[in-house]
Amino acid sequence: MQKRKVIIDCDPGIDDSLAILLAINSPELEILGITTCSGNVPAKIGAENALYTLHRFSDKNIDVYVGEENPLKRELVTAQDTHGEDGVGENFYDKVPNKYIKYGGVDFIIDTLKHNEDVSIIALGPLTNISKALMSDKEAFKNLDEFISMGGAFRIHGNCSPVAEFNYWVDPHAAEYVYKNLPKKIHMVGLDVTRKIVLTPNIIEFINRLDENLSKYITQITRFYIDFHWEQEGIIGCVINDPLAVAYFIDRSLCSGFESYTEIVESGIAMGQSIVDSFNFYKKDSNSIILTEVDEKKFMYMFLKRLFPNHINEIDCIGGII
């Protein structure tokens, strides 16, 4: 199997941490590094959370780089009300020693693209690091293979305003810059598909019977998330947006959509909204692939089988709870 080279740019965050777990358990991926920006939590806290996940659950030597601490223009608004002050459900795990944290996330992205061909980026947070790298060295992005962005909303309502998804709302100027300047079409893995990916109490109860260490971690970090979803959206369980972006990168059969021109509203009442020109009013070349359909059961089977490979037979038998 030929591995695909990827950079994971993220803001861990509960669902980012789950996405990292999926990525490190996917043999198709060669993770060249993880970069963090501020979003769900400040970038330094996100890097600490990424390192904690890696050190606890992986023996792979993957570097984590702190990137941009603030959006391009607007003041930072985090989602610590959603993910906890520590970003992982207020469990306040022991931090990995600072000597393992690297800095210069934007420079790492540029240098990695310059010195490697066919590198893809899976962006799970605001696009601050990506926009800064593009502004600094657009030439380096000629080596970009594919770009996946968990962000945006097409026909569905937003999750931080009536129209905006959180990642694009946090740094709308960065998102708009990337959509206008990236030399590859952006695969927009937005709320239209990610909202269908729900980690339910049934699934959590099931995994607690499989693997004490990993299942305990997932249960701990998602408890806070489940409480938030119930209070805010009346959902029993929690929406895990980011793992779908990783899964879709690996297996395109999970989602489908269409090509379109898209731009991001930078200010005002619709700040962060992704305007998808699905009827081609603007007559502009498409810059994005907008995902609208997802096979949520197929995703959940993939997610569970990757994280619990020693229990595939049990997972094959749980169709009724997914």
C-alpha cells in the first residue's frame, strides 16, 4: 500500500482529538506533522492536546507545531464552552513536557510543501495557518496534492450563528483568502454532512466493552461534549465533525457532492457564512467540492474498526445501534 503524505492542521478540541486517533490508526496515511492554530482552544493548548493523544496512543514519531495564535483580523473567540477550558472535556490530563512542542507551524507547512511532492493537507480548524502560509509562499502550494477543509455550511444552519460554521466564523478573512487563492479545489466537509455523524450513548457503551484504555479516554473527553449538545441542540450524543474529514480523505465513497464556486463572508451579520453558488449565478470557475451526502453508518463502522482493530467481529454485529 502506498501511503499518502499529509499535514493535519487542527485546533484540538474533542473531535480533533478523535480525528487524530483515526489518522494514526489508518495505514493509508503518512502524517508528516501536525500543526495547530487557535480555534476551539488557543493554539498552544491545542498542541498540548495533540501531543497527549499521540504520546498516549501512538508509537509514531510525529512532530506537533504551534501555529498562529490569533485570527488574521478579528479578535479570537474560542469554543471552550463547547470543549472545556482544557479543550478535552475538562479532564485536565497531565501535560506532555514542553520540550516536545515545536513552534513555527506556518513555516513547517511551507517547508514541507517545498521539499515534498504530492502533500495533502487535512484542515480541521480555522484556516489561519493555511492563509498565512499562502500569503508567505504561494509557490510552495504547487506541490499540494489535495486540500480537505472541515468547515462551512451549505443548506443547513450554522453552529455559531444562523448561517456560519464555527471554523470559518472564527477566522472568516483567512477562509475567504484560502478559497480565493488556493491553487487546488477545496473539499468542503461542512455541517451538511458532519452533523449526521453522531457518537451516541449506545456506541459509547459498546466501546467500553472493547478496550479499557482507549474507550475510557473517548468516554471521558466526550462526556462534556454530550452535555453541551443536549443543552444547545437537544441531541442525545455528540456530533463528531472532524473525524469525517479524515475518513473522507481515505475513502471517497463515504461522501458525495458537487463542484461550485464558493466564497466566505468576512464581516457583518452573515460573518463566516459559506456562500455556495450552486446555480452558477456568478459564472466563476469552481474552487470547491461541496459535500452534501454521507453514509453515516459506513463511516461509523470504519471509525470503530480503525480504533478497535482487535474487535472487528464484535463491531460487525452492532448494526442495530449505529
